[in-house]
Amino acid sequence: MIRIVWRISPCWLAFAMVVVGVGMASPVRAQTAAQGRRQYMAADFERSTVTFERVLALADLTPEAALEAHRYLAALHFMLQDEAQAAIHAAAAVALDPGVSAPEGAPPEVDGLFGAARERGAGRPAAVVIEREPPASDSVVHVVARLEPAPEGLAAEVELRCEAEAAQAEQRGPVPSVRVDLTPPEGATWVDCRASAITAGGATILDARRRLGIEPAPVSILAPEEPDESSELPWPWIAVGAGAAAIVATVVIVAVLAGGDDQAQFAPVTVEGW
């Protein structure tokens, strides 16, 4: 009898567990949402509400699944006489898709909640905006990530990560915004940032990336010093006087030589004003 023994490396076993876990996550989400829809159509509104709230708490929640859950929860809470919660979920659904409508069978007032949410948000879908703030110094880059609009229930936190070559900075905080301060190495010209809007269950519901340029530090140019007029010498007038003296001396020498006196004595040259 031949016995075959399979030996599986711990690394391969861990990898297989991860693959199985990822493969099961999506079916669980889909099955939960499908169950919530069946409960809604059966008028089991309380259980449907619990089911869709469970969908929103999943760590692998996608924007599409979140939109469906918020859409149904807006109708469910309205029919359960909780208009405040219905309005919160309607605003979250509109932030994900401004064209969203109430699910089948919902009262017409639910569409009114979606319409009011569209007016408040000016019909804009939610997005994570990454911007650079004016620098407080030449060496630090300040970056802000902001969820706009940020209706209650859409996301719980905003996370921002930035890096410039070897320098890195990360921050995570409550909506609507968070900021990081990064000191890039000398010579760096770019800061790469990624920001995410994260749900209470830890799922990334919205994501954004942006590359920001780094302005070079300003070059200081020293202004020329103002000359001290009190210490200046009258160089132009000295030059004029010296030229006049040279001219007078030349005239005297020529005159003497012209007289033929080899023993001529040169009288001292005097220039007026000196």
C-alpha cells in the first residue's frame, strides 16, 4: 500500500486563506443585499432595515452597494415614521448618485426627500478634493483632503497620505477634512497624495489621487547699498584741474624752447583755484 502525504507550506496555506476570504466577501455582500430586497418586497420593513444597515457596516462595501442600501433605507425609515433618518439616507444616496430615485413601492414623499437633497447639494456627486494650502514656511508643504459634499451617513473619516521621494506623511480624522504637513527633501519637485473617504465599517467609499508641484524656494536678491555722498571725493573736478595744469605746463615749455635758451629755468606752474 502506497501512502501519499501532502505537505503544504505555511505561506501557501496563508495565501489560500486570503484568496478564499476575498472570494467569499463579495457573495456575502450580494446575498445580504438580496435578502434585504426580499424583505422589503414582503413588507417586512423592520428586518429589511436591519439587513441594509448590516450592508453599510461591511468592510468591503462598494459605492454601488452603499447606494442601494441608502436608497432602500431612505424609504424604509420613512415608512417606519422616522423621517429624520430617512432624510439622512436620502442625502447619502444623492451624494453617491444625484439621479437616484426611490425604490419600487415607496411612497411619493420619498422622492421628495431625494429632490430636497439634490437641491442642497446643487446636484453635485460627492468627491474627495485634494488641495495645497498656502505655505507657512518655505520648507513645509501643507495638503488638505476634503469630502464635498459630506452628508451625514456617507462616510465617517477622511484619510490622506502624501509622499515626496523618501519623505512621507499620513493623517486620518473625522469628516469633512484632514490635513498633513510634509517636509520634502531638498530638490524634490512633486508631492504625490492619495485621499479616501472611509465608512464607519472601514470601507473606502470614495478615493482620489493628485500630484502637486512644489514651488522652488524664493531667491533672495540683495539690493545695492546707497553710496555715502559725504565720503565721496570730487574725482571729476580733480580730473579737470589736472588736465588744465598739464595744458599750461605744455604751453610754457613750448614757449621757452622756442626762444632758444638751452638754460631756460622753468618757473613754478600755478593753476588758479588750487
